[in-house]
Amino acid sequence: MTFSRCLIIFIFLFTAGISLPLLSSAEDEGLSALRVYIYMDRISFSNDEPVKLKICVKNNSNKSELLKIYDSLYTSYQPIIYDETAKEAELIVPYRMMNRKMVDILEKVSPRTVELSGDETLEYTINLREIYKLETDKEYRIEARFSPDAKILPYITGENIFTFKTFQSAVTYIQSGVKKISSDISPSETILLFLSAEKSRNWDNYLKYLKLEDYIQAYPDYVSLYRTADDVKKTIIIDEFIKYLKKDRSDYLLDFHVSAELMKENDTAYVDAEIKRYGARSPFFYKYRYTLERYRSFWRIKDVEATVTKGHNL
């Protein structure tokens, strides 16, 4: 996430009137001079890829703030992850696993002094797998906190919470460990899994095959709003779009059949599917053309076009 993206997010939150935690260095109006916000580029991650979190620290005052940043893991910046039961996930930070206190770890460590000018933003990116043991096929909730000086100053709690999911990669391994077999999912198989997830209302699986920022533009009710929105509002619109996709619809999916697949050289594929949906008097039949792009060991759907058909093979 770029500086401008972080800046836009913080301006939006300020105008929304969100209350902030207090610090000893608080400004006259009682608000903290620093704000903390987290962001993730995606909402689902396979078990064989990094889970990256961005932490933005914004100086909300008109004067510079001196920060003492420690580069040791899980010191100045502390993401906190909870599972579906609200229990904190298992930490794998070395000093925590050895039951050592952070104060002892930092005793002989010299921090970097960073001058954060008024209205300036500092960004930090961390792979959450370096801090927590993340299990497969789980949903996690994450928040974060930051300290201007982890040795002496209290932490600032982040202003938002983010939710993400993990799933099993399509890559399998021979148990002997001698040879690795890549079982990449084809575009047609992706559409079969995607439609099966819709039919069974398995929304976690349904969403993981979508490239949401592109797919939303196939929906007229959202495309104009999304294209003209700033980065903060786009995040809100995506959240609303996800709720719409998961909402029960009257013309629910009855049956489907993948009829054709066309591969392109630039990691793009087109898949045609015949769809049968419920109708009060008689079923509706459609032909869907999906556009997919390759992503690691599988494909993500970025666009869809639907046309009504008279004949059908279902």
C-alpha cells in the first residue's frame, strides 16, 4: 500500500469521527498524535504462501514526532491474531517461545530514530507466518498495535480489525519426499469448484476463486460506484459486494455444466458454462462466459458475462 493510500484511509477515518486511544504525548484536544491502521491486499491465502499485513502509522499533529523503532520481530509493531473461538493463535516469536520478556530482549538493542513529520505516514509490512502458526482452512481476526518506543511508552491500539481466511493449496507432495508433483487446477476445474460452492452455499470456497476488485466491475449496480470511489471507499464497496454475493437469491442455482475452455498465452483463460436457475413457473437457462487469470497453482475469476438461452443440455 502506497503512502497516498494510507493517507486517504486516515483522512476518511478522521472525518468519520472515530474515537482514538490516549497517549502521554496526546495533543491538547485529547486525541493521540499517532493513529494506527492495518490493511491486507486480500482476504484469503493458501497454506504455502506468505500472509502479508501492512501497518500504517500516521502522525495526526502539525509537529514532528520522534519514534524509536526496534527492528527485532514483534517489538515496535505487534499484530495480534485470534481464531474463530476468539482465542489468540499460537505465537512462534522466538523470545516469546522462550518465555523471555521483551524488555530483556531490547536491553542491549539500539533503536532507529525516525522523525515522522506532521501529517506524514510510516508503513510497515510483515509476513504473519513469521509471528503466528496459522492453520489451514480457518478464519482469523487480526488487529495491531504500535509503540513509539517499545522500552518505555505504551502501545497505541489500531483503529480497525481485519478478517482473513486460509485454505489448502492445490499442490500435493509424494510422501517419500523425493519428488514433488504439481496438481494445478485448470480453469474449467476452477469454475466447477466455484459453481459447486455457490450451489452448496459454501461462501468461503466461493470467494477464494474471485479476484474481487475486477469481478465487481461485471455488476452494473456496483461498477460506477467502484470506479469513481477513492481507495478507502473502494474497500467499503468491496465489503458490501461480498455481502451481496453471499445473500440468498430467488433464482438460486439448480444445475450447471462446463461446456468449453479456451486458453490464451498471457495466462488468461475463458470458460463457458451452462447454468440452470430456479424460476417460479419454469427454470431459467443461461450461458455464462468466465474470464480467468492464473494465480500461483490455481486460477481466479475476474469477469463474467451472462446471456439467456432457449435451448439447453442440462
